[in-house]
Amino acid sequence: MKHTILSALLIFGFAFVFAADKGKIEVPLRFDRYYNYEEVNEALKVLNAAYPELTKLDMIGKSEEGREIYALTINNPETGDELSKPGVYVDGNIHGNEIQAGEVCLYYANMLLTKYGENEKVTKVVDRNAHYIIPVVNVDGRFHFFEDGNTPSTNRSIRVAKDDDKDGLFDEDPPDDLDGDGNICQMRIKDPYGQYKVDSEDERILVRVKPGEKGEYTLLGYEGIDNDEDGRINEDAEGYLDPNRNWGYNWMPPYVQRGAGNFPLSGVGLKAINDYINARPNIIIGYAFHNTGGMWLRVPAEKSIEIPASDVAAYDVIGKEAIKITPGYVYKPAYELYPTYGDFDSHLYFIHGAYSFVGELFMRSQETYKEEQKGPKEDDLESLRGGTRTERSREQLEFNDKVAQGELYKEWKKFDHPVYGEIEIGGWVKMSSRLPHPFMLQDLVHRNAAVVFLSAEHTPEIIMEVFDIQEIGNNLHQVRVRIENENGLAAMTAQAFKDKLYELDRLIVKGGKVVAGGKINDVRLNKVSYKEDKPEIQFFALPGHSQVEYQFLIEGKGDVTIDFESRKAKNVSTKISL
Amino acid sequence: MMKKLFNLLLLPVLIFGISKVSAQGISFDKYHTNDEVQQILNSLQTGNSGSVKLHTIATSPGGEEVKVLEIGSSLEDVPAIFVGANFEGDRPISTEGALYLAQMLLDSSKYTENIKWYILPQPNPDAAAGYFADVKYNLSVNQFEINKDVDEALNEDGFEDLNGDGLITKMRVKDIEGSYVVSKNDARIMVRAKTSKGERGAYKIYTEGIDNDADGKYNEDGPGGINVGIAFPHLFPRDKKEAGRFSGETPEVYGILRFIYDRPEIAMVYTLGSSDFCAVQPKGGRKGGANLSNIKLPGRYARMFGADPNKTYTMEQVIEMVKPQVPPGMEVTPSMVAGFLGLGAAVNPLDADLKFYKNFNQEYKKFLEAKNYKTEALDPAPAKDGSFELWAYYHLGVPSFSMNLFTVPKVKEEKKEENGALSLDEVEKMETEEFVALGEEKIDAFLKENNATKFNAKTVIDMMESGKVTPKQMVAMLKNMPKPEKEEGELSDKDKALLAWSESHWEGKGFVTWEAAEHPTLGDVEIGGYAPYLESTPKAELIDSLASIKIPWLLQLSTKMPELKIADSKTTELGKGVYKLEVFVENKGEIAYPISMGERNNYPAPVMLVLDGDIEILEGTKRMKVGSIGSNQVKKLSWIVKAKINSTIDARLESVVFTDDVKQIKIGG
């Protein structure tokens, strides 16, 4: 019965949102607002319609609840086929509640397209790279985050029902939006034996009582009722299948990795995205945006796994810049946060051979309400951290009151709870805490998109130079070639080369008979490691900011072509005449 | 040379038994091609349309459909058994075995009254086609595109049948850098030269073919693909190219996983293939798995539970420590404890489960003996990492039984002179005192017999008396030791068995005699060696008899499934309309529900006892978890309720796995 009322409320809320008019979505897109699921799709469609020659919009698959997942490709066909260029992949909102990640993706697309032809750097990146943008991975999650009652941290899951409390019923006891305001807030009840009392300065804040001190309140947890009458409240919400634990590389079953799902890529939308990436082998770097905490995380996600030093160096090229572009963020391997199995970034790096970053967007410490301080007092760790917890809460509430005009916090209000009787409901609303207020969004999306942009600039650029040709008798020519990668990211990751993940990058001499060929170890001493078989093809992975030289002894005369072939870097070719 | 007695009479029934005529009209006098398998499945479906359904669960990279036959499709609310066969594609007899099982199930209704069966005879159709190919080479991979030598071309360097005999065998080439020599005992067999004994190799061995891509490697990038049989997620062998890049990358595996997880009623899994859990319990002893009877608590948890971080505890002890720390009513399971302690994945079979495996191993032995099947054959292969049968046990947490229908019979040798030494099996069962009491002489004889020459009786007795080792642990150690070296030049048991089998059942053609040939790059070579499928696939005449002896055991095993029922109930008045209500749930099966691994991984569906009636529950909940019940055990659930005398309530035992059971309980009655 209660359920019917609640679902009726949900349907009503749904209709209400669709009727709301937040302004027409048009190019250039606005970033002083959040887009719901439908609006993100609309935004992609208007970008696609405004730039038909530079963009392609693909519906790449559907979610568990049948919602469409869209990917926008930005590529200038006049400068080449997309698969021939180094691919840059960006996605967001894999966790349903982490919505601003979608706005970062939209912003990146909007920035590349609206500044193309105006800004020289942007023009170059659009012409030189292929960009693949999936603003919303967890489409069901985004939909439900907007339309249902939520906390800032609920509704992360893929919509695959799981019996969290193992009672044979699935997702039967989620939090309930009792007051119908679209938020799941806290419940508290007046209780002289409670463990909490109100703060002396701000009575919205509850602080723990000291031993022996009389309490005023007991906290009852998040808004909800005991839907399944098992004596527990809100213990079996949607899922939990964590879309960032369901990928194939180093996947572990749910009893080892919570949220893993029953098997790798059991999420149908995730499977579709994997297929999409698999069909774009040119992708050399990828970003998955999350919230929160202000972090740039790289692989590995588990500390027993090591990656080659030259790949770490390539990561550092980006990571060490990124923390300056986004002040306050830290750059570190993901396992330092906590170990994860089956995460998207490891999958992208180890399975698809692309550098991968997680961007953990937003730091709540940016919600400030205070005079600028001239540096923290010495030995005052608390002021370094921004004060005690209560002091931080006070400041956050002042920020809510005076900077955000009260939009982030719901004042405590009386409510008649079916089980507890008279309680109060209040606290931070869903569009708070992990999400910047829209006035801060523009800064966030731009800085983070700038990091993606920087990595596009660092995708490999290969230069080939035949720097020495000599006749050495017996109808033989000694030909020396230098291959240089001018940018910071390798043409093939060292890990992919080590794992023999796909056909290795190579130099191929065509048109002449190659008698011997190999890598030049010392050009001045003419030290060459000749390859025993098939000397006309030389395999190697070229790290960022590096060069390598090869020598070929070629029999006969005439035209010879030397090709550099790579799955991810742009292929180059040189013709010589012997 | 030692005298050999070939066990030519492999199967008495082959001569005396007459195969039954089946109503299903499948003849097992040949191996069926995939097209024929599909036809059989279709005809089984049309011939039994009321009870059989055919599911297409995937299309292989080679374009073949993968199908599951559901027997008992009209049944609802019953447990199911999933049967998969021939995952590696190179054991066609397993596919036949699965069809044989389907036939038996359809011929009689005895095993399909309360159980639904899902039968997957051909999970790797691309590879299975290899047995019927013009050129055979134990194909186990599908047609998934993998560039195995990661050069510029795909599938450019496969085998070539240079001598045109339809078989890919080996090439031996005289080579100064070679590491092989011809066995002194049998000129057909190549063995590694013993450099430690001053022997020098004379031959290199290659697989039959040419170096098509001229890269110096032979046949390293032939057509295909992924081996479905090693591509499941338990211990997925990611260092093997033929497993794919991740589990489920190939559609057959993905489709099978999806199909099974969509059916939580699957309570038991059979696999027909190369391993044999029916005969030998799943292998343990792998490093890296947490030992649940030796758990160390990290400092912060030790403090939280008031435990000693320097001591080790059993899982049961840790559960007792955690219980007071969780909200009332919350069940503390081994899975939960292992989860927060970060114990990782289980990689060894759990002790409690090995008990039922062991019991059934013994019963199976007797079962075969009763059928007069006494062939001593080569040991079945251990289950592979990434195999279906391991995954079923570790990830589904259900009893997983694999069966090997055929390994080559061993060559019986005349027994060595009886030296009275005890066997490993005898010692394994002994208590420490018993073993020590044997005395030094007997213990020395035992150690010598088992090649444990590094030890002498005295040190072993000392170790046992100080509690460092038990006879059981010692036997486990001895079993893991390298096998004693054969006498100079003597063939391995496997070579002996294969050569004998080739003579007795392949007219000698199981070993292709080395013959000289001219190779385009290697020059003078000889081509020869064991024929593909010799080891795994007997001639078709044996299918029927092997299946008729072994497959019925799978039916027998199905009767051992857990069976949960409400056994009894009791109400006791505490006064003034307040009653204590007790319900007893029994497991009449021979296997616990869930098995120990199921408790660890927390996957098997819960069984709930649900009360329905005009009562007020004072203690307990309307839906109560039954939790785990051992084989032939009873579990008591109790409530305190307020109810009117003589009113009735329904107690319903509910789960997606087992048939629900309802009992009406009269209050005060």
C-alpha cells in the first residue's frame, strides 16, 4: 500500500520534471545548470545538428531499463579517417549519482566544436585527433538520480536487482522519500536518552554528547520505512552492481569485490560500451569522470600489479600538469585510494592498450565562507584541515545560507513517521555535497576538460627521417632511419607491448630486398642488433618524447618505401630512391 | 625387458552387452558432427515438445549456434541440474555422453519428475568441428580473431599436412643445437637429452608445417581463437592467449554465464570433459588462498573484537567474535567475514566439501566395479584454470561434478616382488601413534618405496612425535614429489599406454611412423608421432558401452541433491495467548545446502521460512532465514507470537531453488 503511494508520487514527479522548462538547449551549451538524462541527449543532438561535418552521434546500446546510450564522435574527415588518428576517449557518470561528470564531457565537446577555427590549439586538436565522448555511461542511474528521491551518494548502481539482505526478495527495501521533496535526507527523533544534542552555534548540526551528558536526539538514518517488515530500514536498495567493478580485466567475484556483478560485463550497457571501444582500436588515452574528492587516478588499481616505468613516465607527463590545471587535486595510482578489481580504467589500459585516468571531480573544501587567511598558523593542524568537523559543518551551512541561498540544505521539519511517530527530516539535499552548486560548475567543467585537452595534445606524433644512405658495395645500400615521437604519450604502451596485446608497432621496408636490418644501438660506433628473420619488418614500442634508429642493408636499386605502422599513432611513410 | 600384459579386454560389456534401443532414436555408433548434433537436439525437442525446450544462447565466432536442451520445461518450482560437455572441443566423446544422458532422461521419467535438466552438449562448436576436419590436430579453439604472434598478419602461419595423411603430427630434424634424442627403449619415442649425465641432444622437434611467414617460428599463428574450456572467470588464465583477454570475451562463454545466472534454481552442475571429480576429488594445495582455519586478524579488527593479533583463529571462532558487533537479526556468514578481512578468492576446495566428494568418489568406484568395469586407466587430467567445472564450484557455490568418459588404459606390469612396504593410501589413514608404532624398519621400507630417500625413519619419527607433521601431511608431501626416475631409457607410463592402445585399438595407426620427407626450409626431416585424438577419443564403437557404464552415475548423483522440507512444528503456550512457535526444517539429501563454498561466496539463493496467518509476532520476523543445513540434518527456527487458540497459520518454506513446502500449524494444537 505504502509502496503504491510512493510510486504514484514518483510518477507524478516524473511528469513534473518533463513539464518544467529550464530554457531551450542550444549551441553554445550552457554550464550554469545540470542536464537530466533526456536533456543530455538533447544537448548531444543539438551539437551534432550544429556541426554535422565534424560530428557523428551514435546510439551505441541500451541499458538494463532500455534507455539509449549515446556516443558523440568529433573528427574532421577532411584531415583523415577517424581510425587513422590517435583516439581520445572521455566518459562520465558511470555511477548514477556522479552527474557533473556528464557535464564535463558535454563541455569538452562544446569547447572543441565552438572554438574550432577560432582557437588555433583547439583547431589543431580537432584536426589531429578523433574524440569519442560518452557523457552518461549509467543512463538509468542519471535518470533515477534526477527523478527519484536520493541522497548525494545513492543510486550509483547499474539497474540489476540484487538481494542485498539475502531474504529472497530483490531491492524491496530502498530508502523512501517520505516528504516527497525529491531528496532522501536524515531522520532524527527527540530522545532524552539519545547520543546527540544540537550544536551551540547552529542548531541544525548534531554533535555527540559527552559521557554522562544528557542527549536530545537519536539519529534514525536516512529517510525511509521498513518496507519488508524485517526489522531493518533501507537495507535492500537498488542493485548493488557497481558499474566500475564489472569490467573484464582482473575481475573478481562479488564475494571478493563488492558490486562486481555475477560475471564480467554482465551489465548490458557496459558490454555495449566495451564493444564500442573495441571497435575503435585507435584510442590511446581515456578518461572516466567521477565524483568526488579532487583526484587524478591512474592504474594500477591493485597494488600487486606493476606497470612498466615508461608508462608511468607517460602518465606523469599528464598527471603532473593536471594537478596544476585543477588546483587542490592530487595525482596518484588508484590502489593508493583502495584496491579495486574489475574497474574500467584497468580494463582500458590492460585490455584495450590505452592510457587511462579517473578524474574524481569536486572538492567540498571549495565551498568556502570565510575571510582569506594569510596562511595557516604554525602547528595548527586543525586550521590546515579547515577546522574541526563541527567548524567545517558550520562553514558549509553558512555557505549554503549566504552563498547558495539555502539551496543545498533542507531545514529540519516535523514529520509523522508510520513507525517512529513524530520525527524530524532534514539535512543536505541530493544536489549538494558531491556536486558543486551550478555557479561553480563552469569553472569545474572547464578546468577538467582542459586536462583532457592537454592529453589530446600529448597523443603521439611520429616523425620519420631517413638520415643516412650509403652505398657499401656488392650492390648494397646502408639505409638509416630515425623514428621520433615528439609528444608525451607512447605510440604503443609498454604494457601492451609486453603483453603482446595486439599487432606490434613496426617499421616495414617495401620495394627492396632487405638483407639485414636492425636497431642501431650506437650510431657513431655503427653498433646494430640485427634481427635474424624477416629483417624488413622491425617491431618496437616507441615511448613518449623519444626516438629510435634502425639500419637496413638493402640489395638492388630503385624506389624503396619505409612505412611506420601503428594501431594508435598516425602512420607515416617515406620514399627513398637508391 | 619387463613382461607386459596388455589389458586388451577393456570393456567386457562391449562383447556381452547389447545396447538398448532408445525411443529417442539416437545411434551412438559414430561421432556426430555439429550439424548432426543440432539435428538430434531439434528432433529431441520436436519428439518431446511437451517437456523439452531448446534455447539458443550464443553464436560462436565461426557462426555456429550454441544450444541448451531443457528437459522438464513444464516443471515449475523445482531444482535444476546443468550439464555441459566438451568445452575444449577436442573431446567429442563428451558431447556424445551429454546426448546419451539426454536420451536416458527422456526414455524414463524417473529422474525428471522433480528435477529440471539443462544440457549443453556443444559449447565450443567451432573447435568441435576439428575432429571431422580433413586435417586433424586436436583443435580446441574457436574462430575468434587473435593475432597470436602479434605481427602484421592474422592467422598466417598454421599447420600444413606435409605428408598428406590427414593428421598433424611432429617433425624431427637432426640439428646440432637440438635437445632431443631417440629413446633407447623405443625408437619411436623422442626424449630430452640428459645433459646432466653428459648426454647431448641430436634432434629438434617441430609441429608439422612450414614457416609460412618466414619469421623463424613454425605454425605459431594458425586460425583461431579462444578455447571456451579455459575462458571462465575462476582463475582466468590471462597469460594464455587462447583464453582471450578477459573472461566472457568470446560469445559462447558470455552466453553460458548469462544463461546460468538467469536460472538461480541450478543447484548442481555436471561437466563432461577431461577432469573427473566423480573419480578424484578436486585438487587442493594451491598457494595464495586463505586458510579459513588459520585466520590472523589485522590489528584494528583484533582490537575491535578483543582478539589477539598474534594468534590465529578458525572461521567459526571469528564469526562468534563478530556476532555481538552487528545489529540484532543480522546473520554473520563466512562470506561476510572473509569479505571484510579481505581474504580474497577461494582457490582450494573447502574441507567440508571434500568430504562429500570423497564419499562419492568411493561410491563411484564401487558403482563401476559392480558393472564389472575394472579398467585401470591413465589418471584423468586435473581441472584447468578457467575451466567450467572449477567456475561452477567456486563461483556458483554448488556441487560440481566432472566426468571423464575415457582415458587410455594403463599397461599392466607384472608386480614387483612384494616387499611388504605399506602403500601411501594405507599410511594416509593412520594416526601418528599408529604410524610411529610401525618401527624404523617398516618406515624405512615405506620411505624407500616412495623414493623419499632424503628422509630416514628416525627423523620422520622425531618430526611426528614433536607434532610437526602428521602421516596425512607426509603422504600429501610424498604425492607431490617428482616421480622416481625410470630405469635408464624406460618409457613413461603414458607412452607405454598410448603405444599399447594404438596397437590394440587403432591398428597401430595411433602412432604415425617416422618417415623421411623434404622440407622447404628445414631440409631433411622425418614426420611422425602420436595421432591427434589418440589420447582423448576412442573409436566410435566404444561410445555406447562407455556411456552406458558411466553416464548412469550422473543420474544416481542427482538423487543426492539437498532436499529441504518442513519436518515438524510445535507450539507451546507461554500464557495468555502468547506462544512459542517452533518449526523444524530438514535436509533429506546427501549434500548440505548450501555447500561450504556456497556459504563462502554467498551466491546460492536463500531458503526462507515465511509465516502467514492471524498472528502478532513478538520475536522473530515473518520471513526467517533458514541458513545452512547439513546433509540429513534438522534446523529449528523459533518465534514468540500472540495468537488465538486453535487459529491456524501457514508456514511456507520458500526458495527459488527448491520446491516450496507448506505446513499448516494449529496454535495450541
